[in-house]
Amino acid sequence: MKIFEGAQLSNEWWEVRRGVPTASEFDRILTPATQKPSASQDEFIAELISDLICQNPNYFTEKGTPVNNYAIQNGKNQEPDARRWYAMNTDLPVRQVMFCKDDSDRFGCSPDALVGDDGALELKVPLAKTHALYLLKQELPREYKCQVHGTLIVTGRKWVDFCSYNSAMQPFKLRVTPDQFTEALKEELDRFWVKYQDMLASLKRAANVPEVSADQAMRLITDDEFRRLEADIERRVLDFGRMLTWANERYHLDMKSAIDLRQLRLMDFHDLIGVIGKKPLKSAV
């Protein structure tokens, strides 16, 4: 298991899970009631691919849009109390983490905590009527079955404690260990990954996107293209210098500061050319 430290729902959290099938979405891969492939697989794959393609901050804005929902907000408000109750009543070390990936680097999960060396925690803070139903049934709710067993698969832990907390009633805690359902989910995850990669490769071929390494991509730049790129950057540097000179004359800035800034800018541009082309550069000063 690979562990990522930080805050859940942060930009870093969204970034590390970009394009990664996560345990909270595993019911879109396997239908828990029938243990058959979910009809939502293709839609889920399309979403994962779009997350990979969307390389800009709008990804975080879209994914992180607050939901004006009382049940969700209530859960967020009471989750720290639920975690404290669990730690006090189990006397087990509880460690909050941002994200976990399996050793194959394919799947992930965001457990509410890792517990000791062997366990993990999945907390839910539902409305009173839902919590009462959990207490009456005394079983893992079907809607969280894939998530909890998925956490077992991703973390490799021996058990996951599913805990439902409501301040008006006694908590409900159930320890879940790997079983036949875990194996069925693991097998379907393997099939899903192959399908996901095939669809991603097919989309790249359709878009004529070359699959090359970074070094190969840099070598694709011809000498003529490199010279045009270098000339364009040098022109921009000179324009920047003229702008500083104008600003100095107009607003009586310290010319030494302007020159230092221009030299720094020149160095930045040349470093950029060196990274892209890996060719010797002539001075633009």
C-alpha cells in the first residue's frame, strides 16, 4: 500500500486521485446485490478519462463544488466526534491520511483512518432514521459493501471497521474481514482495469496522440523549429526589457532593479529552452 499524507478534499487530494478508480466508486464496477458487472462501467471509465484530460484548475472547481445538502453537511460536522468516539471506545491508534493506493498503483481509497497495523476505519454519520435502520439490521449496508471491501483490497489490511454514528443513539460498529465478496470484487476490478486501459488507448489512437516518452518528445523538435522557438523567446525577452525601460521612465523606478529583473527573466527563458531542446544556447543579452 502507498500512503499519501495531507487533507482530504484539498487540491492535492483531487490531484492524487485523478483518473484513479476509488473504493467509494467501486459499486459502479460491480453491482453488490448480484455480484455482476455494473451497467455504469462505461460511463465511469469516460469520467475517469475526462479527469485525466482536464489538466487545469477547473477540474478541482468542478469536483469540489460544495453540495447544499443537510445530510452531507451534518455528516461533515459530526465526523470528528465520531472518530473520537471510535478511538476512545476501541483504545486503538487511529491515523488520519489523505489517500491510499494499492501496490499496483491502479486503485485507491480515502479511508477515514488507518487503525493500528492491521485495520482501517470507514465512518458514516447518517440521519437518525438511517442510523436506526443500521442498528436494527446489524449488517453492512449494501450501499457501502463495495466501498468497504474495496478498502480491504486497496490497503491490504486484515479488517475494516464500519462505524455509523449518530449523537442521539448508540453507535453501530461492525468489523468486516475479507470473504467471497472481496474475491469477487477483486476479480472484477482486474477485468475493469483492462477495459479501462483499452478504452483509454483507443481514445488516444482516435485523437492521434503519440505515445512517447518525455525524452522522445523533446527529440521530435527539429532544428528549424528550435531556432524559431528560440527566436520567439528572445523577442519576448527584448519586449520585456523595453517594457521595464518604459516603466522606469514613466514611473521613475530604480533602473538597477529593472535590469536585475530583466536578467532574471532572461535566465528563466534560457533555462526553459534548455529543458525543451537540450541544445547549446547563444546569449540573448
